Amino acid sequence: MIKSPIRPVTLTLFSARSPRARPRCRPSPPQEAAIPAMIGTIMRALEQLKALGHDDYANVADLIGYAYRKLGDYKLSQVCYERALKSDPNHVLTWDYYWQIEQGNREQAEYHQSRIAEICGTDCSEYRTLAAALDQPPGTGLVY
């Protein structure tokens, strides 16, 4: 198991000056320092996945797409997710991750949710996490 180098954010509810001050978040320690290590970890994982030479397998293509999405390359991520779904149209993890590259498109997220429901029902974790994201008011973003 890979441990994340990012530490949780400490929420400081009140400042020392005023007990009624507005809540503020303060990174503890600065999360920016961990970003290069995280990117390096993702890049190494991506190299290992590509070295398998099986990017036509749904599980491998899905993981490669996930890595590209985490690196912010949504176009390559989409290509990989489509490759995964071409290999296995019922690959529920791909449907779960794929909607996230739509950048807040509720209609696409709802379509992905319907596909997930067809594959694993409404009680699987993939369906529940997307349903929770869709329960958020419009405009708040479809991110979990």
C-alpha cells in the first residue's frame, strides 16, 4: 500500500485574538511541499502500468486513466477510460472515475450513475459516492 505524503489540514476554529472570529483553515504542515513527491509517485506508477503492455485490458487502462486524471491530463485520461470501456463496457470503476473528467457536467454524471446502477445496482459504493456528489446543490461542483 502506498502511503500519501499529504497530511490532513488542521482546522483552527478561533483565533487567539477573538473567540468569535470566523473559522479559518491553515495547512499543517504546508501541503504544497508534498506535491512533488505525490506527482513522482503517480509518474512511477504510470510507468509501471505502461510497462505491463496490457493497456487494452479494462483494469490496466482504467488505472492509467486514473493516473493521468490525477496529473491533470484530462484528454489522455478520457482516451484511457474509453479504451477501458471498449474492452469491458461493464467496468464499473471506469464508469465511476470517468464522470469526474466531465468537469461538473451533471447530465453526464447522471448518465454515468445510470450505467453504474445497471452494472452493480444502487447499493454499491460506486453508485453511492456518485449519488452523494449529485445530491450537492448545482454549482457546488461534482467532486468527492
